[in-house]
Amino acid sequence: MRLLLLACLCSALLPACSSKTNEQKTDSSAIAEKTVTPANDWLCIAGERAGVVLATSSEKELIEQLGSANVSPHDTIYGPEGMFTIGTILYKGTPNEAHIWWKDTLNFAKPEGVEIGWVEAGNENKIEWHTNTGIKVGTTLVELEKINEKPFQFSGFGWDYGGAVVDWNGGKLMDKDGSSYLAVTLAYNYEDERLNSVADKVLGDKTFSSKDPNAQKLNPFVSKIMVSFR
């Protein structure tokens, strides 16, 4: 079974150590023809966009659109298991912080994906990003199941990829082409000791169904949203 988050992260972070020679030169006339999206647009559509970030975007264009104060160029993006890459961070240090890694790592162009949810616990409601399907940081497992219209599979908690949705099981959150351009990570309040006895039953490097009675009782929430592009 394909681990959505692992596939997204590994494909993005491992190339940090390799060389991509696919150069992209920006055509100013093409930029002028692009539809301008408002800078305060927080809408994510899996496979298509995350706010102003489109499949054809570049770091240079984002600086022009959002201003240099809102774009941290050539920044380090850390992933699980010590992996990292050099990418771009939007709105750094705010609840709406978003991390971008690129297909073209030479010219910082054509995003591979955008990850949202870089906020301290308790501040999830300050994040304005949301998907066109109604998912946001804070959406619960039960709510996510209703949006997908089917149960889904997720990785057990307590390790680097814990809580990652691994399969939408053909639900509404799968794309028409059978792929998924939306990766979600679930979490729960680890400091709430009352949840430990339930959480212990959905721990470890194995897969659980969202219909698992213990998963339903724990009812974890979306802590990270990752949008990738076609």
C-alpha cells in the first residue's frame, strides 16, 4: 500500500543531494498572461494550486506576487528521518507558514508540493489555509471520513511517518486519474494523558483503518496538509 506522505516527502527531499539540469527560463510575456490570484487567497485545490502557488510557479514569481517580506527564498526545509532540501518558505514565522519544494531545484521552479501546518499546538485555528473540499488543519478523523465518503487507511502514531494517511480507498479525495495529490497527517493531543490508553492501540509502523473503534474514539485531527501538483 502506497504511503502518500512518504512518497511525497522522499521524492522531494532525496533529490537535494542530486543534480537536476532541467533549466527553466521565465518568459515575461507568459507571466503577463497568467491570471493573477489575490495574495490573501488561502484556497488549496489538490493537483492544481495552493493559494497563489501553481504548477508552473517559480520562486521568483512568488516574490513578485507576495513581496519579499512574505517569501523566504532558498531556505532549508526539513523532513522526517533527518532528510532536508533547499526550497522556499512562505509567510515564515506565522500560522500560515507554508513550505515549498521544487521539481526544478536549479531554478526553483515547478513546485513538487506545498506543506501547510507549521504552527504550535493550540494555534491550529489561526491557520487560514483550507481545501476546496473543506479540509483544514483541525479537521477531525470523523469529519475527514465524511468528506472522503469512505473509510481510509492511516499509519500508526509514534514514529516519523505516524498519522500519515496512506490510502483514501477510492474515496472522494482520490483524483479521477487514480492518484492522490492531497496528503494529510493526523495528530492528537499528546500531552493529554487521558488519551494515552486509546492512542496506544493505534501506535507503530503499521496501518489502521479510520473505522477502527480506537481510531474513532481517539478521533485525531489534521495537523499537516500537503498539496502536490500534476
